[in-house]
Amino acid sequence: MEITLAHYLVLSSVLFAIGLIGVMRRKNLLMLFFATEILLNATNIDRKSVV
Amino acid sequence: MFEAIAFYLFAALTIGMFTITVMTSQALYALTAMAAGMIFISAFFFILGADFLGVIQIIVYTGAVMALYAFGMMFFDTTRTLVEKRENPRTIFLLGVIAATLVVFIVISPIISTHLEARYPIEAALGNSQAIGLILFTKFLVPFEVAAVMLLVAMIAGIVLAGKKMDKSLTLMAEEEIALMSAAQTKPESQEGAH
């Protein structure tokens, strides 16, 4: 099965959604930073897969 | 075929690790799962052929950023909620709106103009590190130097903020002096708390 660009986009959006749930859920400040890091990493995968 | 196996395996692992990070109630489990997730994300960079970026992801994200979070969790009490003091909320709101519109315009400007030309095309003979080095030291030299200066400023600011008690060195003092110093510090605090 070929891994196309769409696979990477779906993965990136799933990770972005997980990060978003984390940002909305966490009341602790440090845990909020963790969820923000997840968001950043999801967009990094997206940027690299398009090239 | 191997690429598909690797992709699905690392995708499942990454999603599992990040779900643990956002769902668990213990901070140490979240930290460990986060570090594992960062390493699994670097696998995607290696699958896509960006080996330099994958190694940078492991070194910077897992090695530096997660270690920084671990130290932050060790030394700071994050269970108390922060109370921010805002003196002028309307100015802050206006500045935020201006900054947001600026960022949106900067990001969508390639759509508006079609005058885009590739000045540094990718050559097949160069490897990943050589290509990044070529761009970094010719086209992006000034941002590179500015980022270095910014890191220096941040380091100096960190040392100044942390060195408020640096005139006394705990390793050179005797045990009795340390006990005297800590007793002298806690006595005024307990008197203040009683009143």
C-alpha cells in the first residue's frame, strides 16, 4: 500500500486534534505547555511531508 | 512495503504516546510519554528522507526541551493557579488584534502575488546537511547571527535571574554556617506568618 501525502496529512491532523484536546483539558500550567508542544510537532510533520 | 509497515507502526505509537500525555493525571507519566512521542515523530522525518531534521528533532526536542520541562517540574510548584494582573485590558486587546492581522498578512502574502522564483534549487548531488549549510550561511546569514545574539541574551538573562543569591557559595561554607543561615531565614518568615 502506497503511503501518499494524504496519509501524512491525516496523521498530522489527528495529532493536532490530540494537542487541542490537551490544551482545552489541562488546568496545570506545565501540562498546558506539553499540549502546545504536541501542536507544534504535528505542524512540523506536515511541513516536512509536503516538501 | 517496508515504508508502509514503518509508517503505520510509528503512527500508532505516536498517537498512543500523545494520548497518554494529554489524558493521564500523573505529571511524570505525561513527561515520559511526551519524550517517547518526540522520538517516534523523528522516525517520520527519517522515513521522508530528511535525516538531518530527524537527528535535530531527537537532539533538540527530546534532549533539550523535554529535559528543560523535567527541570521545571522539579524546581517549580505548578499546582498553584497563576493570578495575572492586567492594568489595561483594552490596550492589550488592541495590540493582540494588530499582531494577529499582521501575522495573517505575512503568511497569506504568497497567495496574493505570483512572482515567486526559486533561487536556490535543490541539487541531487548535495546531501541534506550540505544543502542546509549552503542556505544557512549564504541566504539566511543575518537571521542566523541575530538568533545567536538572541540566545546569548537569553543565557545572560537566565544567569542574572538565577544568581540573586550567588554571593554565598554553599559548597564552601561549613555545616554550622548553613544551619545558621537557614535558621535566620525561616525565623522572620514564621513570625510574619503568625501575624
